[in-house]
Amino acid sequence: MPAEPALEVRDLVVAYGRTTALCGVSLSVGTAEVLALLGPSGSGKSTLLQAVAGFVVPSAGTVRLGGTTVAGNCRPVPPERRDLGVVFQNYALWPHLSALDTVAYPARRRGVGRPQARSEARAILERLRIAHLADRKPAELSGGEQQRVGLARALARRPAVYLFDEPTAHLDTHVRGVFLAELVARQREAGAAAVYATHDAEEALGLADRVALLSEGRLLQIGTPQQVYDEPVDLFAARLTGPASLIDAPDGGGTVLVRPGWARLGGPLEAEVRAVWFRGPHSDHLVAGPLGELLVREPGPPRHPVGARVGWTLLRSWPLPGPTG
Amino acid sequence: MRGGGSALPRAGATAAVVVPLAALVAFPLFRLVQVAWQEGGGDLSGVLGADGLGTALRNTVVLAAGVTLAAVPLGVVLALVLRRSDLPGRAFWQATVLAPVVVPDFVLGYSWTQAYARAGFTDTLLGLSWAGVQGPLGVWLVLVVNASPLAYLVVAVGLAARAEPDLERAARVSGAGSATTLVTITLRLVFPAVAAAAVLVFVLTLGTFAIPQVLGAPAGFSTVTTRIYADLSIGGDPASFVEAVTLALLLVLVAAATVAPADSILGPRLRAARPADAQAAHPVPGRQTVRRAEAVVLGGYLAFSMCLPLAALALSSVTRALGVPPTPANWTLDSFRGVLTVRTLEALGRSLGLSVVAATLLVVLGGLVAVAERRRAGRATASLITLTLVLPGSTLAVALLIAYGRWLSGSLALILLAYLAKLWAFAHRPIAGALDRLPPAELYAARASGAGVLTAVRTVALRPLAPALLGAWLVCFLTALHEVTMSSLLYGPGSETLAVIVLNSSELGRIGPTAALSVVLTLLVAVPGILLWWASNRLRTRAG
Amino acid sequence: MLVLAACGGTSTGAGSSGGAGSSGGAGSSSEAASPEALTLYTCVSDTTIQPVLEAFEKSQPGSTVDLFRAPTGELNARVAADVRSGGLRADVIWGCDPLTVQAFVDQGLVGGWTPPGADAIPTQYRTDDYVGAAVLYLVAVHRTDVPAPRAWSDLTGPDYTGAVAVPDPSVAASALGALGWFAAAPGYGLDFYRDLKSNGAVQVKTPDDVTTGVAQGIYDAGMTTANAAYAARDDGSPVDVVWPEPGAVAIYGPVALATHSADSQVAQDFISFVVGADGQRVLGEAGSYPTRPGGAGPTVPADAPIVFPDWATIGQSRDTILSSYQQLFGG
């Protein structure tokens, strides 16, 4: 029998009044594993995290943390007794507390004295290189700084599982990368599991060990980033994880999915360039031919103007299972 | 309007605060000071050195502090239980808690003696009576019961406006239990509203008159306000009048000395930006045993503090005389016949119109001050407008008469001015409690989308503030509707309010007609009141 | 609608106030500024004043009375405020006790005129400046389940220990009149109040509070006005009324002409009517005690003893009497 997963969710159903936000979701996260929850807004990512944290009571199904059932039995375990750290999308910093007192808060709740809790908090702030912000209130912090304080607070809890609810949604792009690197490094350092909710495919694929795709409260697919990118279960899942084109298979085997890097310009198939985007290290060409329209990614600057007739080669493709549009 | 228009609205907004401030607060107070100064002359020390004034002053301040210390926590508890838990039948409780607001003070005081004093309800039924109800303790208790709905309303409005469940969730998931979260997070978040409630209750109690008069007199318990009343009642000579004015100004000084520091210390600290995506708070589900216990305690409190006294009141309104058993054989509708005449119905229409106009203007004025005090220059306005709240109704009415009687004596306009001056702080504090965390970005976004200042406020700020505005409107409306003292001093031919007519027709110490008035007013406001709360609940739910 | 009406009132009021407030009465009610209108300030109860006004307006067709009726405290405040904002707006003041009206005389607001028919009113009810139109009697009210007091001094006895209520003379002028009379009366004096206090008597604010408390059953007996006591009894409250020895204390309510309205015929007519036979009859039928002898009025038991306070003395020594009293009963 392998060790218990850090987090296990089975057949989880959450309903708010008449609307069902989660509809029978099951998944598990192993120790030191990062699971990304990828889905558009309203897909149930936040609800799943809230059910795991104990902010909402599921109507059915179970949540287990480290082998203990925390929801789904008669008496749900309240949030404060679940071994979790949560980083919120809107930071959720308390307006009346300084950064230092915010980060000291979890230790205080463990019963640690104020001086001790503060010195622990200061150490965490130093590790995140924000010790100079210790005395500031949230209103005096930038978004990135606030979110680091939020992360520090979650770290101070020293939990077995972290829940990240779109923590970068309100951050500038350049702050985002730094914050993400920080977040993953700290979480790995602690050897904890993490669930990371996001609607950004690049973020999810780049950071997670596994990715779970959610749509309308249901789990579409779960697998390694490469699995979900290369072998999406349907067109929706494919579009969720990145650009994808649907064309008729050259061998006449029905419709197939082609990622931008799965074809190159030059070759036997004919097409006309419809649009071109320069993207720095590479360029995207939208070409249209008898098989349909597809996006082709080439290294370097664009080589063909719009309207030019070009040849192209299909390197690989993925036949979508089941009926597709 | 669009191009160079930004200076004009700003000047307009400043004028909109400064002009009413001068007209409703500064000028009337100035006239009172003038009277005390010119006519009192050197005798100021004579007034202030009078026998028993020290005791009365101490009684007043201790009473105000004691009532604040009890009524505000009570209001906070009521707000948390009624607004943040999924207590069954919340709508009913929420309406019931407000009942004392529609009962005139002196009737409320009477209803307590009817319920608990010798030969009262409990004495007749159980042989239990409480002599202390007519004494300092009784005064304190009834004032606490009377003030708690106000505190509840202000705090509830604050809770609704600054409900940010994620902040509480962050505490829970940091290891804080629900009680710890309440103390370390929730209460700190509603602190501006709690502070607002405390200031209101304190100042209101400083200036309260009827309950100390009715319940305190038998125990020889005197306050500054009862001394003012005595000064006005006896003699009619200028010396007594100047003494009354001087004592009223003394109250203003006490209010200024306590409120202004509180405002200047608390004010800037309370500002914090609300996150842009703050959600509405849903009632927090709780354990059934806890809810049941809450319901029992709440029910017990309401039964003791309101239901029993108000039942006594309702029974007096249908019983033909005081001191006869309130059994069906002794029931009569005479009191209601006294209240529901053509003359009173006319006055009722006038009172309703006056209260609606006053409440609406007050919400606008209160909102203006709430906005003004966010600027450095406007900080003191909030403290200034509480100064007229502390004046006992009789003195404020006198101040307005002295200031404007020349032109407005006996007109409805003067009564309206009196309501505006008296209740301005009532309207301002709940709105300020809700407004100070409205993110300016939302207004800027509306302006950038082509909305003028007023449109921006109407379309963007009104929705999140709706509970506060409705709450402020409601409390002003209810208070204005049954106001007695000021209108009975200011009215003239054709401007009699309902309370004036009923009070005039019920001399000879008859409680029945006044009790009937309270019952009629209660029914009259219960229906729209419940509708309003329902509407505000709907708004709040939809905002989330 | 309200605002509009208010604005209209403002502009007309401002226009007419240019005349240095020579006739405040006219300024207060611009539409009714005909010579036949007068403004009356009174504290007499609504049930009495309405029939009297009706009868007056009927007897003098075309005359109208603008009424401001309020308890004494509010009335005093209104007068004081009027004086400081352009002058008294009343043409006639009808008070509930001589002390208040005398204070207005001392300020030069009213007085200097009594109607020719005033001679018919007993001398103890009038001066050169005002004439009494109605009387309040301070009597004893008691629960029917306790013995009726025969004399005021009975209230200091064991039948009423801890259950007597008296009105506060620093708030109610009627109570002050009683205090003044008892203080000077042989066999009573301030000792009467000392004995009341040591018998556990309780001081409430007004005579009406006494009636309410006794009717409710909080107290067994007390000192209150005859009107209120009889009204409670007639309503059915378990109380009865006694005119105790040496007498019910008579407090008369004077009516006086404002000095600035000295030339107002309608104001003089009104005062003449009120103290005249017709006015006194209406007043008596409406439930008040008339001052004119022989007129019909509410209940006065046969041979009821009545005493008359010396108002001039009380007015002069008010502070002294009050402060001695307050040593006993507190503020």
C-alpha cells in the first residue's frame, strides 16, 4: 500500500442554492506534488479550493487530507483545524495589521508568544526578501508586495498542503514570474503538496507536475503537462491548454488537431498566408489551404508576407477522440 | 459642464456642506452663546456654581458612558447574530429589534413601570416587582434598551458594507477558530462602525431627557437635561432661561470635548481601501445547538426588554383606564378614536411628508459630510454636526427660533430645520461607516466611462452604499415621525405634527392616547419598514 | 410640496418683518393678517381651549384665533425665544399659574390692562395686569383600597408609608404654589414636607405623573390637580378624590394682554369674553374650573375647603423656599 496522498477529493459536489458549482470531481495530490487546476472563470476552480479549505460545505463527496477525512462525514472539520495554507487571489490581507503581525498571526494561533511569533515572522519575511516591509499596513504595499506577504502568511502556517487561488491574477507580468519562482521554490523547500488554480495555460503547464482541466464544475482531464497538451480529450480541453488548429487529416482519416509547432513551412501541402504575428523568438503564420486553416510556428522573424502562397509539412497530429465540432 | 467643469462641482460640493453647517449648527449655536454671554454676563459662575449642578453633570456623563458601554456591545452582538448567522426567522428578529425606535421615549419609560414596577405586570401575575426601575439603574437599563437598536443598525450597516469574507477565511485557515476570528478580524473590520455607534449613543444619552425625567425623578436622580427642563418650566423669567441656555451649552462643551478627540484620533486610522472584488457576506452556517441557544437568549432578551413593556403599552392603549385589569371587559377603542380624527389624519399626512423630506435631505447631507471628511479640510465637520445632536430638543428648538424665528416662526420649514439639525449626525455616522472604504478607482472608472460626478455617484457608489443609505434614511424617518419636543415648541397654525395634536389632546396625564399613537405609528412604519429592509437585503444579495 | 409651501412662507415672512417687529403677532401669520386675527399662547388643556375658541369665534364673526398650545415649559421657551428674535408673537397669553405670567409682566411683555368686567372675578384671582380665567385645584388622589385622607397631614401617617407621591415644585408651578402655601400655613410649614419625606414619600416631576402613578398602583396616594384626578376616576381607574383640610390649593391661570397689542380690539374682546359670563360658562362646561363665582363647573364637593397661596410673597421668596425644600427632597 503506497503512502496516503496529501490531498484526496472524491465525487465532490458543491451546490449554491439551485446552481451546482462542482459536479462529482475526484482527484488526488501526492506529497511534494504540484497540481494545477486549469479552467476558465466559473469552471469551479475556486469552489474546489474553498471546499478543500472548509469555507464551503460540500453537498456530497469526501475530502481527505493526509488520510484524514475532513469533509464528507457528519461533522466537517473547520478550516482552522485543516493542515492547509491558502494564498488568496485578492491577497486578503487584514487592513489593521502590519505585514509582520500578519505573518505572525498563524504562529500566535498555534499558541506561540508574541515575541517568538514575530521573530519567526521576520525570518520568513527575510527569506522572501521583504523584511523591509515588516511595519507597513496593506494600504501602503503594492500588489506584488501584498501577495508576497500573503505567501509569507501561508508559509508561516507550515502546512502539508498549499492552496493557491489564482495568486497572480492581480499582478503585473514582470512581478508574476518572480513571484511564481518564489512560490514554487518555497513550496518545494517545505516538501508540501500544492494545488494551484489558474486560468493561464502557460502558468499551469510550466509550474505543475500534473494539470487538472475543469469546465462547468466537471473534471475534463488530468495528467502531466505534456499529456494534457499533446493528448487533449476534446477540443475544449485542447483550447484550454494552448493554441490548436483543427484540419482534415491529409490521409483522409477525419479531423485532427495540430499544435502550432507540429507543422513547418515548406513542403508539399499548399496554402495561402492569411495573417502573421512576430513573437520575438518565433513567428506565427496563419495559413489556409484545402485541408483547412492552421497556425504554424517558425523560429525567427516572419518569412512570408500576408497573401503569399506557401507550401507546408505536417509533422504530427492528434486525432480527437469522440465527436468534435 | 464637461470641459472646465471640475472646479464648479467641487465649489458646489463645498458650499453644499458649508452652508447647511453654518445654517443648522454654527449660527444657532452662536445665537445661544450670544444669549448666555450677553444676558448671563458675569453670572456665568453663578449658573455653574449652583447647588447640585456638579452631581447632575456627573450623573449625565456617567450615565452616557455607562449606556454606551452596554448598548454598543449589545448592538454589536445583535448585529452579528442577526446579520452574520443563519439564525432561523432572522427577518422577524431584525424587525422586532427595531421596535423601541418607534416608541417615544417617555412612553417607553412608562411602559417599563407598567411592566415591572409595583402593581405592574410581573407584580400582578407573579408577585415580582422591581422598585429599582424607578431609579438610576432603571434609567440606565431603559436607555440601554432604547439605544441598542441604533447601535445595532449602525453596526449592521457597517457589517454589510465591509463584508469581506476572504479576510475571515484567511484567519480561519491561519488557525484561528470562529471566536478568535471574530475578535481579531471581524470586530476590527467593523471598528469604524462600532466607533460611530459609540459616538452616537454617547452623545444621544448626554442629551436624553424623557427617560431620566420619568424614571429618575422618584429617586431624586437629576441630570443636566432634567435641570434644563426645570429651568424652562418654572417662572418664565429671563434668569431661568439664561440658566437653561448655559446648561445646554455646557452639554455642547462636554460633547465637543469627548467627540472631537475621538474623531480626530480614530478618523484617519480607520481609512483603508476595500479590495476591488470584495464579495457580499453570506450568513455563516453554524451548529444547530448554537443557533438554538442564540434564539433562546435573543428571544429572552427581547421578551424582557421589549415584548413585555410594549405589550403593556399596547394593552394600555385599549384599556379604558389606568389601574384597571387589562381584561377584555375593560377594553375600549376610545384612545384610538382620539388618535384617528380628521384633525390627526391631516396632521399625520403632514408628519409623514415632513419625515420623508427630512429623512431624504438628511441622507444627502449625511453623505456630503461623509465625503467631506475624507479631505483634510473637512475632518472636523463630522464632530461639528454631533454638537446639535447633544442639545436637548427644547434647547435646539429655542436656538433655531432665536436664529430664524423672525422669518420662519410657526412654519413647517422651521420644524424641518430642527429635524435636520438634530438628526444630521444620525444620518452621517452610518453612511460614513460604510463609505470610508469605497475604492476611489470605481468612481474614477465611471468618470472615465463618461459619467458626470452625480451620475458616477448614482451608478457606482449608490449600490454598495445602499444598505447604509437605507438604514440612515429609516432611522431618520422613524425618529422624525414620532418627534414630540421640538415640534410641540415650534409649531404654528397649519403646521401641527401628529405628535403635537395627540400630545395636546392627551393632557391630564392620560397615557392611553399616547400609547395608541405609538401603536398606530408602529403599525404605520412596520409595513414600509419591513419592505425597506427586504429591499436592502435584496440589494445586498444582488451586489454579491 | 412641503418645500414649496415653506418657501412661500419664508418670502412673505421676510417681507413683512422689515417693519422692525412692531407687530410680531401679524408677522407670524401673514395670510391671517386681517385686523380680526389674534395669536394666543396658552398652556390650558386642549379640551378646554378648543370649545372656548369656537364660542369666541362664533360670538365675534370674522375673528380668528391662531393658537399655540404647549405645556408651561415649552410655552416659556417659546416666549423667551420670541423675545430674542423680533419680539413676542402672541397678542394674548393665557398661562396656567400667576408666577409665569407675573414674570412676563416684569419683562414688560404683557399687562397694563384688564377688561372692564374683571371686577366680577374675586380679588385673589387678579391683579392690575392680568385676570384669572380658570383655576386648578391641588387635591389628594388615593387608591380606593386605602383609607381616604381627611387632611393633608394624614399623608404623613402610617396608612401611606412609602406610597405617597408629590409633584416637584422646581418643575411644576402648581406644586410651587402648594409649597408656598404650606410653608406659611400654621401647623404645616416645611415640617409637613419633612414628615412626608420621613414617611417615605416620593417626589415625581409633575401632578400628571402623580395621577398616573397612583392610578397605575405604584403609589397609594398623592397630591395632584382635581381635573386629572377626576378624569382618572371617571375613566374607571380605582382611585378617588379628596379635598383635604385645611383646603385644596387653588392655582389660577391668568389671561393677559401683550403690551405691543394694547390697541388690538380683538385681543381685548377675547380677554373680555374669556372672563365674561359666556366664556366662563363654556370653560366650565368644557371641564375647567371657572374663576367667576356662581358659574357651572366640574365637581366641587359641597363645603370643599379651598386655600389661596400668596403669590406675591411666593414670587419674591421663591429661591429661599425652594432651596429649603430641596434640602429635604433633593434636586
